[in-house]
Amino acid sequence: MNWKYKKCPKVTVIIPVYNAARFITDTVQSAFNQTYPYINYIFVDDNSTDDSLKLLENLVNTSHKETYIIKNDKNLGSALSRNKAIRIADGEFLCFCDSDDLMEPYMIESLLNAAIENDADIVTAPYQEFKDADKDTVKLVPISDSDSFYDLNRISIDTLHFSLWNKIFRRELISQLIDETPRINCWDDLAISARAFITAKRKCTINSPVYLYRKCQSKTSLTSQGHDKRLPDQITCARFINQWFINHKLDEKYAPFLNFLKFTAKIKYLRGKKRNFEKWKSTFPESNIGIMKYHNIPVQYRLMFMSVAKMPTFMCQILTKLF
């Protein structure tokens, strides 16, 4: 194809892989079938115990694409695996894909076109979500306009806003953020994206869905962790981001976002079999002050949370069945 711009930036696509043998062929083929020609690929096998690496190597060896495979000697987790790839990436822009998801053929071209036309450091697109292998369950997750999408004080703590895989990033923007990011595998995307939204000079969105996210209960990807693993990571992430905003004198400007982030991070103390009311009340207590302002939470739950915050711990036990 003839690319429309005289300057054709290279894009590096990064795909961490862990025990994804069931899906890896479809994922890699969708990445290799991009309409934009100037792409190289970095795969990071995180010491998979299934046939993921064998399948990946076969796909790479027959592709004639510019590829590189990093093989971890031990399981490091998705975040550290991805960061290893970022450090050796040479593309001017970076795109990410999970090893069980799919990229539309025009994904890179659409995102890069918007980045060039708007001189943007970040471009975000809607995505489509489907259940496991059933394409008939595809559901569009739409996106709002750029002004509201990137306003941290107005957005949800959700997949659409903070995932890395429905976006394109200028590499120099991401490279300067990864070294100080805490070693977590849940909310690691959020730890990068929230700061990238602040440090990026220009950002924009497009309306075309370019990514297919596989929602699979049996996922073995490293982002599918149990309650006990997710909660500490979320608390760590919230503390890290809060301190980063303080260090950069942005905590007052983004107080609504930081308080909602801290509140969201600790909600799991009130869920599951191991509820801990005292821990919930003592963790980020400042986030309990504005509970009724958290409009992304249904009002009935806000009222429950408010009751828990005001009641003595022993009285909170009667609310257990309501959560």
C-alpha cells in the first residue's frame, strides 16, 4: 500500500505471552495482518508452561515480519514482561495487545493517522468485547470526546480509560514512566496511563473500534488474579499514584480523582469471603469524606458505604449480607 504521509513512523507492537496456547495463533495473526506496513513486533514469553512459545516461534518463523522474542527464565508477571519490551523497542510509537485478544486490521493505521494529524502523544479508540470464543456476543464499548475522556476528575476507574491496549503512545512518553512504576500486575496499566494523561502534551480519540477484548472466565493470563492478589496491588497502585501527584504538586488539582481512586482501591475489603471492615475504614480514611460525590457508584451502595464509614466496626457486621 502507499502510505499517505511522507514521514512514515515505525510502530512497535508489544505482546506479553503467558500460557495462551488456546488463543495465541489468532492473536498473532491479527497483529501481523495490519494494513500499516512499518511495524515491528516484540513478544515476551513469561516462562509459559504450555505450547505458547512453540506456537509463537512457528508463527514468527513463517511470517517474514520484523520480530523479536524475549524469553523470561522465570515468571515475572505481565507488567515487568511488558516493561522489558518497552526498553528495547525502537518504534516512534508503541501499541499493546494481550495474548488472547484481537487487533482489527486497520488498528495501527487508524490510531497512527490520528496521532500524526493531531500531533498527539496518545490516541484512544473504542473497543469491542466478546465472551471467550463466541463472536456473536460482541458488545461495543464506546468512547466519549477527548475533552471529557482524558479529564481524570471526570472519568471512571475502568478498563476503557486506563488499559494500554486500545491506544497508541509516543514511545518517549511511556519510556520515561515505566522505571518508577511499582511492581504490580493488577492496575499496572492504570499506574502508567493516569500519569501519561497528565504528562502528554496532546491527546485525542477516534470513534472507530479497533480492538477486540476477549472476556474469558477461564483466562490464564496474568491479569486474571484472585481477590487476595488484586487487592494489595490496587492499594499499592493508589498509594503510588497519590504520592506521584503530590510530588508533582498536582494533588490539589486532581483531588477528586485521587480520592475516588483510593476509595475504589479498597472496596474489595468489603467484598468476598474475607471482609475486613476495620481495614476498610482505616485505609485511605480521607476518601470516605466525599462518598456521596462518587457518582460512578450506584446511590444505594454509596449509602451503604456511608453507613459503614460512620458506624462502629462491630455494628457494621449487620451489613454483611447487603454487600
